[in-house]
Amino acid sequence: MDRDLSLNLARVTEAAALSGARFLGKGDKNGADGAAVDAMRRMFDTVHIKGRVVIGEGEIDEAPMLYIGEEIGTGQRTDDAVDIAVDPIDGTTAIANGMNNAIAVVAVAPKGCLLHAPDVYMKKIAAGPKAKGVIRLDDTVENNIRRVSEAIGKLPEEMTVSVLDRPRHDELIKQIRATGARIKKIKDGDIVTAIYTCFEESGIDMIMGIGGAPEGVIAAAALKCLGGDLQGKLVTYDDAQRERVEKSKADPDKIYTIEDLVKGDDVIFAATGVSNGDLLKGVRYMKGNKATTQSLVLRLPSKTVRFIDSVHDLNHKPEYAK
């Protein structure tokens, strides 16, 4: 893929963040998501790709844009054919409640390289580069924590494992605490939390638990760029979810490795902070009708990690200033 695509994808996530951040703390998560989707879709119209959405806002009958299967980008003859995974706002509840760690995110890989994960749940485990190759989703919590602690040079009681704060994780949390490890519960946004495992200063060593399958693929794209590791297995709770898995032709019994979720060695990931977080600053509005954003851009071939701080004059971007 064209290396210049990295900066253009940052523009895509910036657009979503600038629109979605207007709803911070206003209790309207659907409004925030709708604004971010609209802005992201408009910006994709300017990107030189032959893109097909494989992870998006739902099926064609569920979403007006960025739906699964939608073709986006300029689509010129010389443009790269790519798979696209998007989450215009990972953390809509956080935005509605004025909370931290909401991001706008996109991952792109050559056509056929991203798993077309259905919109169901996924049991996941992830860790950073030092623990690559030692996590096993089919093993016990105790054994996984022990192996990761040995790999990163910490005692189990010095480890911090992040878990989504959901009732379904009560037993998992008991098992983690039984090893002596610490827990950091999160309300929303398991993509950014998975990324934290690759940054030692974050204090997060592992993630465990059940979250969204689409978010699992997007997180895997970021972790692959950063040298981390992730495994996942689809989880269904009702007939509708089982039908989604059957329709997607995904394997409900397979433990997907990071190489299954994101194939090949050419991946680009971009994320922009919508609300403030430990990894990225959120959108900040300033006098003079200006705003600042901070983005993370990852490119696998070069293993480049870029943090981009931008100042936007909204007088020249009226669509984000409404």
C-alpha cells in the first residue's frame, strides 16, 4: 500500500473525532456516533483507495453508510484494493457521559487480509511485544498470567490486567485476583485498552475477557503493527448472533490468532482521541474557532509509530463546527 495513505487515514479519524467530540457529555451517544460516521464517510471520499468495508456500522439494512460491503474511496484504476475496518467512535457511552478514552479508529490492509468478523462477541486475550507467543486463549487464567509475567520480567502480583466492567466477567475477575495480579476495570473502549499493552508507561500488561468481535479485529491490526499479540474466539448468546456467525462464514469453534485476524505484513492503523485518555488527548476547542487533535498512526512494513498533534481552523472546516 502507498505509504502516503497513513497521513490520509489520520485525516479520516480526525474528521470523525472533530464531529463526535461536539457531543461530549451531552447524553446522546447515537448523535455522537452519527456525526462521526458522517464525517468519516465524507473524508473517505477523498482517499485514493479502492476500499471495501469489512468491519463497519452493520449490514446494509442497518446503516446508511460505512456499512459492511460498502465500497469507499476514489476507486481510481491505480488505487490499491483494500479491506477497511472502522469504528467512528470506540466508546460512544464514554462520549455521552463525558468520560475518557473514546477514540475514532480505522485499520486498512490489502484486500482479503482482514477477518470479516460478524457483529457478535469475542473472547479475547492480548499482551504486548515482550509477551508475544506466550498467551493461549485455551489455557487457564493462572497459566497465562504466569507466562506473561515471566516474559515481561514482573512478578504476578506486579501485573495489571484490564477487564471490561461487565457482570459476565465476575468469575474471570476472581480468577485473576487469585493469582495476585491487579485488575483495572474499564467501562468502555477495549480497542484502546488492548493498545495500552504495547506501551509500558500505560501500566497495562494484559487484557482478558469478552468484548466485541469487530473491535477485536481492529485491536489486532494495531497490536500487529506494534509487535504485540492477541487471540480471540467468537461467542454467541442467542439465535440472532448465531445466524450472524453462520452468514459471515466465520468459524465459531476456532481460536483465531493475530495472524488469522490480520493476514500479511502490510497494515496501517490510525486513531484520533475524541475524549482525553492515557494514550491520546481528546479534541480541545479553543478561541478563534479552532480545535486541536492528537492521533496515533501505525504502519507495519516500517513499524513506524507516529503521534500527530494538529491544530484545525474550523472556519475552514464548517462541517465540523456545527
